[in-house]
Amino acid sequence: HFAEPHWQECVRLYANLTGKCDQLIERGVEKNPPLAWLLLMEAPTQDPRLIELVAISAYSALECDIRLTSNPALAGASILVLADLGRPDLLEQALIRQYRILEPKGMWKQADQARQAEGMKVQEALVPMAYHILSVLRLGSLEQVAGEAGRFCKASLAAIRALKQIKAARALTVILASWTGKTFVPSSIIPAAILEAIIDLGVDDVLVNEREMLNQTLADWLALASEAGMQRAWPAYGRVLRLASRDYVVGIDYDPAKAMHWLRKAHESGISTGSLELALLLLDEPTLAAEPEEGQNLMNLLASKGNKQAIYEIADRLCAKCNPEDEAKGLDLLLTLANDGHYMASQRVSGYRDSWLVFEPEFRMELPPWAVPFKDRINATMKLNPSGNLM
């Protein structure tokens, strides 16, 4: 009965009446790590061997594919167990293993019925997991407020690192959305550490999901962080405001003047990402420029200093001019960047490669005359990775 929830209090009562906590833990820990943890906390002595046994069992319950388990709540509760036992290392490893739940990929490729079934499995597993991640983060925040950096604080940072490693920007933003606080403290776990992780991953990873609530949450917290003096938030907030003009970014008002304010602050503070975002905004909104051609001049300056993204933006605009001379210059820059491992450039180059490397003869397309001299270079570049993904 160890794994049956309605027997839990009976097992705890029996353990306390008989003094058989150790035996019960050893025999039942694999079936129910959270119950074994409760017995361990109530035991008269703390046996290090049993502590390790409970920790390893909790890790095993959490790191498996919990879409397939009959009781995802036990796996979710194991998050709290690992945090309380002071094992942030195991917690981090286990959460990374749960990338299928926390950041599901490729579901759009499935048929409708299969996608719905898979989505239901993910949702059933996600709810208890998300609840206990939030519980750990809240306990860690309480430790911080009390001036401590205890086990829950360390577990919180481990959970954030895990979410960052699996690029779960949306999950991190959902945590921000659930946070009831409205002030930004730069040293806090929530929202500061989470916002730092999202900025590192890139705000685009949130915006492309077309979720109005998530977009608004991200913009609101970036605004609070920017106003609190978090310099890393300035270019990220400016980018969010700039991209609000795009059709896929819903829930945020396009405000180029506000974007200009924060991007100029970032640029004047020497933040290169802020300078790049400022140049992009000025190219989109030349009327905001302090002088003619300010956006292009700033982009050229960044490129001359070796800023790869600035070089890519210049190449991208040259290729879009539909002028053979400009397109040739753009492709030349793209090839150089692709050979240097630039992901977006490699994708653009693969587009030229695909114009003649096709499997169906009836769809075969020839390279335009101006691109023929680049054919050998394109082939050589794509041999680095046939998919066109060099990173």
C-alpha cells in the first residue's frame, strides 16, 4: 500500500507507533519517494545512508519520461524532496531530462488526433511538475527575503539553470506570469534570475509563440527591470517594443519612441546589443534618427568592428534588393559568415543550395546567373553540415 495515496497517513502512523521508519523507507522508497521523505523527516535519527537512498529514488522518479508514468504527481512531488534534501545537482539533471514536458518540440508535425493525445499527456504531466517548481521557487524567495541562501534558494537557481539549458523560455515566462509580486529587485530569484535567463535565451523565443499573455508578461517585467536600472534589460525591452510592429507579436503596443529611449540608453552605455537594436529601429523608423542615415551608419560601424549580427543584417538587406550586384555582395557576406558558424547565415545559404539540389526533376530550379560563380563556395559551405545548420 506504500504507493497508494489514501494509505499514506496510515503508513506514517504505523511507522511512528512501531519505530520501523528505517525498514519502511528501505522497502517502499522506490514506490513512493515523497512518502519515504516524510518518514525520513519524522524519524528519530537522520541516517545519511537513508537520506541518499531517498534522494536517488526521488531523482529516478523525476528523470523518467513522466508522460508514460501512471502517477505524474509522485514525480512532481520529488522536486520538493530533492530541494529539501539539499540536492540541487540531482534536481537540475532531472529537470533537464524533462525537456519533453517543459519544452515539447515537433508536435505540430503530428496528425490532429495524435497531437491532441500527446498534448493531453504533456498537460497531465506538466501540472504537478509546474506546481512543485513554483513551490520551490517561492520557498527560495522566502529564504532570500530572510537573508538566507539555504537549500531552497540553491534548488531554485538549479531549476532556473535547467530550464535555461533546455531553452524553455516560455516555461520561464509562465513562472513570471504566476508571480504575484509587482516590484523588481535585481538580486532576487523571481523575477531577476528568471528574467536574466530569458534575456540570455533571447526574447524571440517567447514572442514567436504568439501568446498574448506571455508577451504582456515579458514586456511588463522588462519595463520594471529597465526602470530599476538593470542594464541588460534595456536592449531586450527595446527589442520587444520594436518587434511589437510584427504581426506575430500580439498583446504589446508598438511604441517606437519608447523603444528609442531604452535603446539609446543601452547604446550610450556601450552595450553592443543595444547598439544593434538601435540601428535596426532607425532603419525601420528613419524619422527618429538624430541625423540622416544614422541607422545605416551605425550598422556599418558595428560591422566594421566585427559584429557578426550586424554583418548579417547588412547582407540580408543586400540580398533583398533584387539587384544582381547587391545580391552578389550579400551572398558573399553570407558565405563568409556561414563558414564562421553563423546559424542564420547558414540557413540563408542553404536556400541558394536548395535551388539546384532538389530530389524531384520537375521542381528543379537553376541558380540565377549572378550566383553561378558562388556555386562551388556554396557546396563547400554546405558540406560542413548538409542540413544547413552549422551550430
